[in-house]
Amino acid sequence: MTQTQDRPVIAIDTLLDPDSVMIDHATADNALLLKNFPKGYTLGGIHAPHISMLQRYVYVDQLDNLYAAVDKVFAEEDVASWKLKAFKYYYIPAGPIGLGGIVIEPTPQLLSLQQKLIDAETPFFAPSGTTAAFKTTPEDPTIVAGLTEYVQDFVPQHSGVHFLPHVTIGVGTTDYLDKLLAQPFAPFTFSPVGASVYHLGNYGTAMVKLHSISVKH
């Protein structure tokens, strides 16, 4: 955690937890990426497959208030009934490597939920943070360049019309990822099964679950 005006700040991700259909696809792709780039990370455990709805810096002393606010948002949603469509791969380049993901069609429901979460969390957000706001491990102690700015600018650069819902599948070389994107993608549908707030780790991974959000089933 970092300090902003003498108040601890943490980087968080309010996210949707996907069902086994998406998890199976994502973990299979992750296994292939690890063969290509063994220094990447394994999905599962401390790197939970997820759909990021909103990444932000927030003040640690406001986390409980934030949890209550997002609980109210999800109490009015029926996310488990949604049918979402995965339709292509993409990646974010970082030099010779890239962070790959499965892209999901943005629906009016996803966009509406994101805006409600933005409104709910805004009273608690911190305007900036450093690498210290992220969760690190002894095996992966250094936060990748550009991540602090990505979270700081998530709203508005990755929200609203710029929102690209996806499930990250891992790290690979750009050569491999270019070949992956060139292959035909077989679209599939899946549903969210839950929602959570996580402490963000390196590459924007969901590393530590801070709060489980009850959703209708």
C-alpha cells in the first residue's frame, strides 16, 4: 500500500467471477502461454480468472464503506442470469511480451453496471497511487511499467465507450500472441457466478480477495 496525503492507498479491482465455461477456456489458453513464456503466471490460486469492471485506487480507511456501497449495487442486479459472449483474443504489448485476454462483447447490462459502480465508489477513491499500492510476492516483487497509470486512468480511459470487458489469460511473446490473434476464434457464451473486490497484483491480476459480494441465483 502507498501513502497519499498521509492516508494509505490500495489498488483494487471490483470484478465479476466467471463460470466454469470461461475458466476452462482461460486456463487452457494460459497453459499454452506458459509453454511459450514460462516466466509468465499461472491462472488460478493467487491469479483468479475474472472480468474487471472497475479498477481504482481507494483509501484503505474507506474500504468498509466501499464494500457496503458495491453490495447495494449488486443487490439490484441479476448478474448470474446474464449470458455473455466471448468472441476474440486481444493483447496489450509491453516490449517483446504482451498480456493476452479473451474479449467479451460489451452489453448494455455490463455498461450500466460499470457506471453504477463508478458512482458508488467515487466517494472513496484516491486520485493516484504508486507501485506500493499493489500486492507483490517474493517471486514477483516488481510491478510492470505502466500499471500504476493504467489504474489511475481506468476512468475514463477504460470505462464507458472505452470499456473492453475481457478475461486475462496470461503473458506471452508478442510473436506468439500475434499468431494467436490470427487464428479463428470459436465464440462461446458463459455467465458470471459471483462478484468480488480484489487487491490488484502485478499485470493487473486479481491476487487477494478482499470482499465477496452476494449475487442473486
